Amino acid sequence: MKTPKAFRNFSIFTVISFLICIALSNIVLAQDSPKKKSNQITPQLNGDAEALDINNIYLPFEKNGIIANVIIPPNGSGGQFAGHVFLFSAGFFLSGYTNGNLWANGVAPSTIVQDYLPGTYQTGSNDPNAIIYVVNSTDSAFGTSWHMWTNAVDLGADFYDGNGDGVYNPVDLNNNGVWDPNEDMPDLLGDRTLWCVYYDGVPAIQRRWNTVNPQGIEIKQTVFAYAMANGSLSNTIFIRYRIRNTGLLSPKLDSVYFATWADPDIGQYDDDVTGSDVLLQAGYSYNHNSDGEYGNQPPTFLADQIGGPTVYIPGETFIDNNGNGEYDEGIDTPIDTAQVMRGQNLGIRTFPGAKNMSISSFVEYLNGDPALNDPSNKEEARNYMLGLNRIGEVIDPCTFNHGVVLGGVDCSTVDPFFWFSGDPVTNVGWISTDQEDVRQMLTTGPFTLKENEEKEIFVAYIVGQGSTPLGAIPVARQWSHDDQIYYDNNFDITVSDVSSDNTSVVDEFQLFQNYPNPFNPSTKIKFTIPQFPLLGGDGRGGLISLKVYDVLGNEVATLIDEQKPAGTYEVVFNAGSLSSGIYFYTLQYNNSILSKKMILLK
């Protein structure tokens, strides 16, 4: 049995000391050394770190943006599922240009990148209120956690303003002992919400990429989960990043990219494989074979961008009537509208003339290949975020020695910026051949960060487990699909792909026209499955397949492919990664097939 990887949590002091040693001795970091246990880790307590543990996932967070690689007794470090670790460390990368100068920063502990400090530029990292705030759906109304949220609001957290006075004041106005809609409450999402804020205040000399100065970026992080026993919500943790340019160096940061970064360790650390799913806007890690810790049922870890940043593009999202390259409300004509979901209490914020960006690339990097080593400077970090290898080359799927294109797919037609976008379950498309200690990066961009203008990115961390190693992948995909439905419905958890009238008798096989149509980027498809006995006489419905094809007959999405009971169903199809045009959706039930046309208009 291979030696499992132990856990290491780089505090800022550890990172500083390590980087100074590198600078003084001009040592090159060993690129193939295993991750070793550090005995210098101090458990994080009293608001420095908190964990989400209310569903099937245990995931700890530190107040400076570190995810998973945080010790909280008695669980220890790492994201955990079914009694074993699936995630060693996670965080993000950011890069862009300030006054024409490239920069990159991030939170990626196992890559020795920790550029953010808890707090804000205004209050500093020594602010005693710069902690992780926790509120639960079971907390007493107007109790301790609600009043503690006052400090979070002072640092920039949202709240529900029941009385509309613009001030957070969690008071029981009518003294009835329960919360009423005209009373204030915290920005509670899910059944447990964690909130903190951090800024890129680590001095350049203390960074791994030590030519990069602080750029004036603050990030408000909201993490939440639902206390569910089954379904996607029982296997998902949601993370919302709100990124703000404070204007410290420039009123505008250009060509900014954001990458959801992770170092998965699914059981043993050195047998992981990565893949991407463009339709789901996701990147994932899985095992080809059985694992020394999970046995024959290693899960799949999937990071899904369910909500992208807003961006205004002349000629695409709005008609620039005055020709100034900017969207001016009341002057320019919106073509598209972006949405930011804020939950059932705060509602949906709309941005006429904008769209939500899709992912722009997915890559992996690993030790042992000079072209895929850890990024050692801002240029190499930027290359990975552009979907290139470390040295800035576009990968050729036909010749890349870490993957192979299978199933009769023409390798020259495979998009080189979404690495390993094939299906390892069916062995079709571009498949990774690595079984290594890998890192994955799911990137979106480019966008502009104007002074005091926030960009919001929603990510879902999902764990799926099947009866076999590869069988975990479709489970994670299904959870991703379901989570997207919840997000698109502003986290109304009463909404699913099965409507509330599925208990009524349905005696007709029907496929309805999608709505809206034309659509951008998502639309709803409704259908019914009749209630009559199958060949086996159980009367449960049948095997259902709902797929989407382009005008050439190429399959572009499988929305459903499973047994479904009789009833009425509604599925959300997100086509954010597809081009404008005519598509056909086809429903197959036993030997019956129905098909309809829909139009994607971007």
C-alpha cells in the first residue's frame, strides 16, 4: 500500500520563513517531493477557522481564504467524506493588469501561495473583528449570532433589511419572540452560513511571487450548506466570492481572470485523475481504480462554477448607442441581462446590458513534468489561467503525453483550453492518462475590476460516490445538474427537476415547448411520463433519456438518462458554453421518441 499523504497547513509565518530561506540560499524547490507532515501546525480556534459539517461533507475554512488545509480538532485537516479525505487544500488564483503591469496572486497553500490577510484595507489584519462569522437556521432569532452579525455588517456583509431603514438592527420590534418579515436578520443562506473578508495585503517580499505588490483587492467570502440527508444538497458546499478593487493602485484592474483552485486527494494522494465538463461548467478529480482508503468506491470531487461574473460587451450584451465602449443606462440598448442570485431573503439582482461569464479554461498541473510544475512566478500563474501550460504553450490534444483522445473523436477538433473534456465513463473524447498528485484550476475571465465595483462568482464543491470508481462521476454530474437548478431558482430548495404535481395521475407521454424560447443562457424543458404498467408490471414509469443536439445531429448535452417514476418533470438546460443557433431536444421513453426545436440567442 502506498504511503498516504499527511497534512500540512502553511501559516503566513511559515510561508514567509520558507520564502526568505529560498531567497537567501537560492534553492530551487524540489518538484517531486511528497507532501510531508508538519508538526508546527497550531489548531485554529475562536473565529480564526470554522468548519461546515452539517451534511455528508466536512470542510474547514480559515479566515484568510484557505480551504480544507486547516486543522480543527477533533477532525483534523482536509475536506472529508465518508470517513476519509477527498480534498487536501483549496482556494483561488487571480491575475490581471494594473496600469499595464501584470500581477497574479492567490490562496493556494500546497503551492506555497498565500497572499491574503484577514480583514479589510481600512481595518487591517489586526482587527479583532476580522473573524469568520457563523449563523445557523436553528439559531434563536435576535440571539447571539444575530447580534454578532453586526460586526460582519460593519466589515461589508449583507443583511436582510426588514424595516427598510438601511441599518442592521436585529430587534424583535413587536416582542412576539419570533422573527417577522419587517425585522432585520443576517444574510442566512442554507442551514449554516460562514462569512469572512480578506485582502491581498501580504507584502511582496513575503510572497512566493515576490515581484507582485498588493493590488488593493478585497474579497468577501460566503460559504453555506444545507442539512440534508439525501440528494445534491447533502453532498454540496456553496462558496460565494465577492471581489472588489478598492482603488489602492488604480481605478481599474484590466483583463482579470479568477480560477477556482484545488489540490484534491481522493483517499491516497498520488492516484488522482482530472477531467472537465464544459456543459456543466465544472472541473473534477476522480480515481480510475480502487483506492487504498476508499476501497472500490472512491468518490469524485467536482468544482462547479454555477454563477459567473458579470461583464458588459458592446455589440454582444448591449448596443453601444453613444459609442463610448461602456454601458450607459438609459442611453444604450441592453441585449442581454445578467443575474446574481442572493437567496430567498434578498432576491435576485439584475444587470441589464450584461451577461454572466462562463468558464474560459480548465487545466491541471503536477510535479515531475517541467512544463506542468507549480507556477513559480506571476507569468507562469497567468499562463495556467489562460489555459496554457506553465511555459505558455497551447496544449495539442493530439500529442499531449498526459492524455489521449478516444472513441473516434478527431483530436484536431478538441478544444485545447478545456483539458480532458472527454467522458472517462464511456471512454469518448479527450481523457487524462495521469494518476498523480494533481492540482486543478477552473478559470473564468477576462473581466474588469472597476473601483468599488464588486464581481461575484458562485462555486459549488460537490462530492459524488457510486458503486465503482468511475461510477462516481455520473453521480457528481447529477448533483452538479441539480445544484444548478437550485441556483437558477435563487436557492429555492423546494424546486427540483420533479414538479410538485408528480403524485397526480399522468396518462400521456408529452414533451412541451421549452420556455423561454429563444433563450440565453438557460431554459426550462417540461415533460410528462404516463402511469401505466411496464413489461414487469410495476407501473413505476420507465427509462427516460432527454438529450440535446445541434443542427448537425451532434449530441451536445445529456440532461437525463435514468429510470424515472411517472409524473410531471421540469429540467433547466444551461447553454452558457454553447454558440447561438438552433438546437433540438429529444425525449425517449421506452420505444417512444418526441423532439422539439429551440433557439439559443446570445
